[in-house]
Amino acid sequence: GREARLRVVLRVRPLTCMETRRGDQPVVHSLGDGTVHVSAPKHDATFGFSAVFDASTSQEAVFEGSGMRQLVELAIDGFSCTVFAFGQTGSGKTYTLMGPLNQTETQPAAPGLLGLMQRSFSCLLEQSRSHGSDLALSASYLEIYNEQVRDLLSPEPSCALPLRWSKTRGFYVENQLCVDFESLEAIANLLLQGSQRRRTSAHALNRHSSRSHALLTIYIRSQAVSTCPELGGGACPSKQGTLCFVDLAGSERVKETGSSGELSVEANNINRSLLTLGHCISLLAKPQGKRTYIPYRDSKLTRLLARSLGGSGITLMVACISPSSRCLSETLSTLHYASRACRVTTRP
Ligand code: ADP
Ligand code: MG
């Protein structure tokens, strides 16, 4: 019942080939000790987080240094755990969560490049084996595209699913598929299959830009064990935890991405839900006594994240930024957003 702060870590990706070719200068420098310094004409600021990963940090080091392993363990212990990646389009959110793009079931990424998700799956299944397979695992995978919830596990092009609220469950999605799995291959394939169904569009900042928010949730049920020494041989109560991975669609300026028509409708929907998320975070960052009404209902995204952000969840935020001088204003906005999030508390 104690308050827990959101854990916020920052990842600065390397300059891309294109950025290097056109002569972009890096303006973000890690100072060690969880701080970064942004130095550009008229801008000179330092920001601190629980951890900062610079361009040279490996995927494995991000997994170990972000506290992701502990989050997996807490989910097994019955907590609702969420990790979300946010930042400008092209800042490395999907890379951090899943590794490089264009992976397929027959051609997965090199093990060293796998992201937080696959590493968490391995960790979960290892723990599951050591628990003597008394953990029942299942997964759902949804996307929010243009304010509609779609099922990424459904093989048919699915229609929008209704989002409902109940006193016992809070906000939930009706009729979502929930698939049981027992092996690492099975959950890794669900992730790849679902990701291929995600809406992406090519635009100026990222050739495979995700145009939707994607939420993969793993439900972990530890079944009651009949011989539990602590209870004198009686049954242990069963526990139910969740581990949710959220890949947010990137914030962007319509002008910079060259979006028009349908793309700008998407961009406006994305920006509106991110704005609502930002607004909820600002309100949640106020001390508990001074909090006013939190407008979770203003977007589907914030409804689905209500528990992780303000309720009983344990949350890790991974803010992603590009070091390039050209991304300065988006980078500063991500850094401010992330700094506010550091003050948000929940009661796990
Ligand atoms: P986002 O999901 O934020 O839009 P991506 O994850 O798709 O961005 O990353 C944009 C590009 O940058 C991709 O080509 C990706 O492979 C590359 N990239 C991102 N982060 C890294 C990193 N830490 N190391 C190497 N390449 C990266
Ligand atoms: Mg992406």
C-alpha cells in the first residue's frame, strides 16, 4: 500500500547514417550518473533520470540497467506492471522494445539485438520453469489506431473492439483475444505476427513509422499449489499479475514529417492522445493531496493506462531521444515530459 514512484530511464540512440551524412551534430551528451546535458545555441540544460543509456549502450545493458528484470519478477509476484516507450518518431522506441525492424518468424534478429520484450519473455519463461510450471501464461496484443482499438492477434482484419469500464475490472477491452503460451518461441511469434499487422506508414522521419499505440499484455497466473509448507500443507492463494509493454506512436510535427491527408488525420489523433497522456501525467505529478480530477476518459490510450499510471500499477517509462541537432525541440519536449513523469506516484 506504499507509494511508489514511476521509474523513468532515458535512451539516446546513435546518430543514424542519414543524420551523419547530412552533417547533423550531436547535442545530447550523457554525463554519467543518470544525467544528460543538452547543449545547443540558446539551450543549455541538464536532466536527471533513474538511468541514462547513451548511444553505445547494448540492448542487454538497457534490459539490466532499466530495472526490467525486477519488473518481470514483480509481475510474477502478482503486481500489474507496465513498461512504456515514448519519444519522437524515429527516436528508437520500437528498437528498444523489440530490436531492429523487419524481423520475421523465419528470420529473427541476432540474439544480441533483441529488445526488452524478448528479453523479458526469456526471463519470464526461465522463472516459470523454476516455479515448476505452476505459472499459466497468456497474452493479448492490441493497437489503438485513430482512436479505435484493434486486435493484433486476430488473423482476420478485425473490427474495432469496444472499451468498457466496470467497478471490479476498471477499463477493459471487450472480446479481445487472449492466447495461452508455454514456450519462448510461441510468445516471440505472437509478437512478430501481431507487429506485422500494426499500422505503419512511411514518412520523412522514419520509413517504418508506427502509426498506432501498441499494447502487448502478458497475464501471469500462479496456480494454487496444494502443498504449501508456509500454510501447513494447505493451498497457497493463487496470484494474478500482468506485464504490459506499450509502444507509443511517436509524437511529431505534421510539418516536419511531410504528412498530409490521411496521414495528418493519423498524426492529429496520435498527437491528441499523447497530449492527453501528457496532461494526465502533469496532473498526476502533483502531490497526492493536491491532485484534481484526472481526465483518463479523454482518450482510449489513457483509459487503458489508467491503472498503470495512477492506480495500483508499477510502471517503467523509457524515454527515447535522438542526439541530433535537428531534433532539438522534440528532444527537449520529451525530456520535459519525462522529468514530469518522474514525480508521478502509484500505490502498487
Ligand atoms: P520509433 O519506434 O521511435 O519510431 P525506431 O525504433 O523505428 O523508432 O528507430 C528508428 C531507426 O533508428 C531504426 O532504423 C532503428 O533500427 C534505428 N535505431 C534506433 N535505436 C537504435 C539503437 N539504439 N542502435 C542502433 N540503431 C537504432
Ligand atoms: Mg516505432
